[in-house]
Amino acid sequence: MAGIYIHIPFCKTKCHYCDFYKSTDFGAKTDFLGALKQEIAERKNELQNEAIASIYFGGGTPSVLKIEEINDILTLVGEHYQLAEDVEITLEANPDDLSEAFLEGLKTTIINRLSIGTQSFNDHDLKSMNRRHNSRQALTSIRAAQDAGFQNISIDLIYGLPNQTLAAWEANIDQALALNVQHISAYHLTYHEGTVFYDYLKKGKIKELPDESSLEQFKRLLSRLEEAGFEQYEISNFARNAAYSRHNKAYWERKKYLGFGPSAHSFDHQSRRWNVSSLRKYLQAMEQKLPYWETEILSEQDQYNDYMITSLRTKWGISTEYLTQNFAAKYVQHFQKEAEKYVASKHLSCENKVYKLSVEGLFISDKIMEELFYIE
């Protein structure tokens, strides 16, 4: 089964940490929706009637759309693609968009999962990140979504913020757990070039949290969520009762997906395709019937490295049987040579020919992945 990602590039404000493609100019929204529908219809044959297991509205801020606009997009997808009976359909949403009326409207659509961008329940954190909601709105939106009947809710949290104390981070975790949500995504702050936080860091306006403090926060996250019955199924993702994000899990399992909208990516096992990260260029190309994307044909080395970076992140790990069946011997030999070093240092475990990150390995996962890559 395959997935569909739909990128809605509009945001009312730009958060200081975010490097995703977005625009605060809503003037082109009508034109964008027309172009998006055109792309959805024109690419209908690319999956060759493979069933769609998940649809994900990301951004940007998909919750800035009107209910009828969301419904129009979903209706069109349903007309051109074969949806699985139990298709998971996620909408990313900002807390301040989730009014009672909006939630009631969402329940009339086939959206069945919400990913709510809370980021923090601390007003100081929210203000520093330039989030447009406050802690009260974050709490109210989640409870309102539950009251409206949504039973599959994920919330996002960010840790490793400048000057963030362990006590403040633990208070965030406690508040998240008290809400009884099904899924939590928790990310360490990354200073991406081009963001306000990156600029502040380079100018000395803020200081990066020391590594030992970040590590302490991550350890506390793992222990508290495990105590509460959450399973860490990917480095930054935790679920109760196997309520995994089906869409993101498909990325890590390297299943096919189509990405619609500016900056959206697609994957079909043999190639990757990415749309231009410019709404203006996307609209111009669609109007003039010109390519608005680039494509990369994946070599065996690319596919091996992709498997390393996607699979090692998850609880399912890297299978040497899969490697042997799908890659030349030189890749298998390279993997086993490099992996055994980390088994010896207890950063990786190996059971039934499957290699997984240990708790210690989670802290240096980027370094391990880098050494497992095959570069000629």
C-alpha cells in the first residue's frame, strides 16, 4: 500500500525554528488550491491503482484551510485514487485553529487523525518560538478535539530549547501525559540555517543548550513515556497501544508515496522526486504546463544508504536477511563490519539477524548511521 502527502504552504506567522517551506501571503491561496487539484488529477496513474493506506496534510499549517476546501481535496483524491477501507487521514493543526466550530466541521469529513502542533505547554517557550498560541489554547484545543470525538490524536513537543531546565521539560511531559493522547512526537531543537533561531545563535543572542543537558532531557523523556505505557517505535515518536503514525511508518519502511504541492517529495523505490520549493514557481509552471519538479534515479548505493537511515531509526531495525536479498555482497559485508563495532560497544544490539539501536545508541544515532553508509 502507498501513501499521499499534501503540502499546504500557508502559515499566519513563521516560527523561529521552522525550516519547512511556507508562506505568510494568503493572496495566492485560491490559485494554489486550483494548481494542487490539477497536480492530484494529473498524477493519478503513477501508483498504478495501488491502494492508499494513508493521506497526510502537512505544511505550513493545513488547519488554515476551510472545511469545504479540505473536503474538496479529499473528494478529488477519492475520485482518482483507490483508498483502503481503513485509510488513515491526518491533518496537522495549530491549537488556535481548533475552534469548536472547526472541529465540528472536521468531523463531517473523513479526517480521522489529528496532529496538533503544541510544541510546549510553557508560555515562555511558546513566545520564544514565535508560536501564535499560548499554553491555555494548547490544552483547550486537545480537550476540545477529544470532546468532538477524535480518538487518534498526536501532539508535538520540542525540547533542548535555549535555557530550558530539566524541571520545565519534565513539566511539559507531565502535562502531555495527563491529556491521555495516543501519540507523542518529541523533537530536539535543531538550528536550521535560514531560521530566526539560527540567526540568533550566530549573533550570540541565544546559546545552544549544553549536550549534557539535552541528553538528560532525552533520557527523562524516554523513562517517563515508558512508565506511562508509550512505546518508542522511532527515535522521536512514541505511541500507546500501537497507535503508530501509519503515514510516517510507511516512510521508514520505504513504501511508495506521492507528494503534492510545493516542496513535496515522492518516492517509488527506484527514484525520488521533489517539487519546487516556491509557490510562485509552482503556480507558474502549472499554468504554463512546464516541469515543476526534479527527479533523481536512485543507484543501488543510494538505496542501501536510504535503508540505513530509515530503518535504523525504528524499533524494527536493520535486517541482514533483507540486505542479503536486496543488495550486492559488498554492501552486506560493509554493514556487518561497521555494525559489529557498535555491537561490541553496546550501541547496537543484534538478535535474529536484526540490528537495532540500544538506548546508548540512540544518543549517537547520527554518527552510527554515517559510518554505516557506503560511499564510493
